[in-house]
Amino acid sequence: MKSLSISTLAAIIIVANAVAPAQTPPSTVDGYLGAAKVAAGTDWASTFLRLCIPAPSTGQPLITLTEATRVIPRRETWYAEPAKAADNLYFLGTKNVSSWAIVGSQGIIVIEALWDYASKDEILDGLKKLGLDASKVKYVILSHAHPDHDGGARILQDAIPGVHIIYGAGDWDLIEKLESHFGGKPKRDVVGDDGMKVSVGDASVQIVTMPGHTEGTLSYLFEIRDNGKPLRVAYIGGEVFPFNADSAYYERFLASSRKMGKAAADYGATVLLTNHSEYDDAYYKSHFAANRKPGEANPFEIGADRVARYFTVVQSCATAARIRSTGK
């Protein structure tokens, strides 16, 4: 019998894989962890570690952080220079917590307000360093009401005349119930609703409500330009969940993640951003993008498949956490 050529063997393997039955979906913690690990690859390794591997318990009760107990870290540990990540997208974040400016023909949209201690240096001064006028900021959209993302909200509200602050409804309610807030409590303004578009001329952000991380968590879809080429972005407003919640919590979180994953796919997103650089390497990628040579690709453009794999990681990790916590 004649031996098969390499090309013939390759063709047989391809056909066999094409007609092989679909793999059985995982049903155990280890199965979901395995699915998450495969989906993560090297793109979302930090997401896998943060969401799939519970931190060791110290056995000590959690301490509520207050103004009295907080120690502001040294500036050199968090400060990052601003960077132009694309034609009309600018990084204004710290080394770990992201903030962005999207520039349109009729103004600027800022996403996230950072910690209160970082907001002036990174956002207000950062805009100036980039040659952008802070008075042209029309909207500041907050993904959720946690102080690493919204501590500077009142600072920006006071510093920029006429700026509109946007939270999800549940998080505006949360803010109003607080006795105090890092950086001051922002005055209630615009509620971000599902499908709402926030526009500044030729640039706009579409809001996707995503309750889970907080009641009012917001995620976004928006288009930017890179060397004139349009790129579509899916921005995740809160990906972390507790490891000891009940079934109802996990089902709500998973429903939100599936909703955003579908929205990102339908939108044709080839860029995925989050509000922490540990998940998307925004700090490093922004500075690479700003200093790349002509013709080099934007590091944020990763393709629709790699964007989809992010959601597989998150959902697999959340399902594993649900099984651990509830037994089902």
C-alpha cells in the first residue's frame, strides 16, 4: 500500500476535526477551570488567575476602608504618563487603574475618574500634557461606584464647568446613601440607561447595562480611529465577583456577561478594554501604541476571536465559583 503524503494526512486530519462531534460542555469545577485556561491562553492569563483562583483566606474579618484608615500610596508607585493610544483615544490612567479620553468633533468624553488622589495629576493635568482642553470634556462616564474608578468624580465635576457625570441608576442610588465619599460625593446628574448613546459630534459611546460587579455597572461599545482606520471597542465596566455568593448573584452576573459578549460580537469589536490594566495591559499597550514605528499595528487590535475568548474565561470562572459556593 502506498504511504500517504504529508498534505493528504493534513487533509484527513482537517476533515476529521470538521466532522467530529462537539465536545461535551463542562459540568464540574475542574471542567470549567480547564475551559477557562484554554480560552485564556496568554491573552487573558491575568484574568484567569484573578477570577478562577480564589485568594487564600486569612481568617480575619474584612476592614472597611475609610478616610481615617487609608494611606495614600507614594506617587511613584501609581503615576503614569498619559499616552495617545489611537487617533482619538488617549490613556489617562495610573499604572493599574485605567481612564480614557475619547475626542470627538464637538467635545471629549472621559471614561472613569480614578482614585481621588490621582484624578488631577492623571486626568486634568494629563489632558493638558496631551494638548487637550479639559474645558471641552462634556461627559464623564463612570463604570461603577467604587473609589478606584469614581473617587475623582466630584473633583472633575467641580473643575470642569458644565460637565455631565453619568452612573448607572443603581450606583447613583448607592452614592446618595453614602455618608461620605473619597474626593467628595458627586451631585446627582445623568443616569446611564441600556442602549443610551453619549455623543460629542463624530464620537459616541453606547452604554450597555451590566449589573453584577455592582447594581449599576455600565459597560460600553464605541468606535475609535487608528491611522484613519475605524476600530470597534468593547469596554468592560466590572469583571470581578465574590467567591461566596448565592446562585441568584451568579446567574445575574453570568447573564450580564453573556449579554455584553453578544453585544460585543454583534458590534464587531476587535478591541477589548477593561478598567484595570492587569486585565488588558492598557498601561503598557498605550505607551507602545504612542511610540510605535509607522506601519506597526496597534497592540489593542486583537481580533474578534480573542475578544470572544475573554468572555469565555469570565463566564467559565464565574460558573466554577458558583459551583464551589452553592454546589450547583
